Amino acid sequence: MPFIITDPCIGTKDSACVDVCPVDCIHPRKDEPEFEQTTILYIHPEECIDCGACVPACPVAAIYESIDATPSHQKDLIEANTVYRNCDADAMAQAEAIVQAHIAAHPELMAIPAAERQAAHASH
């Protein structure tokens, strides 16, 4: 799995990463009906070409370049990115359930504003 979107995206869903993606592998986009219903954006692992354009574009540093680079208390979100498939209601529900469980398990991190959350992960 190439890139992982993590919890600083929660409460943000900034689409700067979508705008720079050359293969349109980040979903849901603002023009997709699922956008309002999701908590976080997801990178489709089979569509991603590992270009890395999304990483510097993310204003809240929510994207990690690999599973190994993803902080340990963000690892559950790897599975959410793995299962999410746009326009597949069951896959979307499964991914969102993982994200909601992550939110419930980390209230101390979720209380931190999204723009500051990535830096807070270093102290956990």
C-alpha cells in the first residue's frame, strides 16, 4: 500500500491533495455524492502511482508515504484506506466504521485542532 491518509484529515477533508493527484486516486472528491458523508479522505491503493504529489499539498500533514512511516497509533487507518472503494456502499461503511472507532479510541488527539494534530502524534 503506497500512501496513507491519517487523522489530521478528520475535521478538515481539505481537497488540496485531490487537486494535485495526477491519477485521481483520492476519494471522495468534493463533487462526489459521498463527500459529505465521509469523515476523512481515502487513497485508493490500486489506483495510486506513488508519485507523492499529495504529501506536500496536504495542509495538515495527514498523509504518510508508507505503512512503516505511519505512526503506531494511526495504523488502524491503514485498513480504512485499504477497504474504502468509492461508490461501494459496503466498503465505504466499513472504512467509516474503522475511522469512527479510531476517533473513539483517541479522544485526546481528536480534541487537538486538525492543523496541530500531526505534531501531537510525536508526543504519544
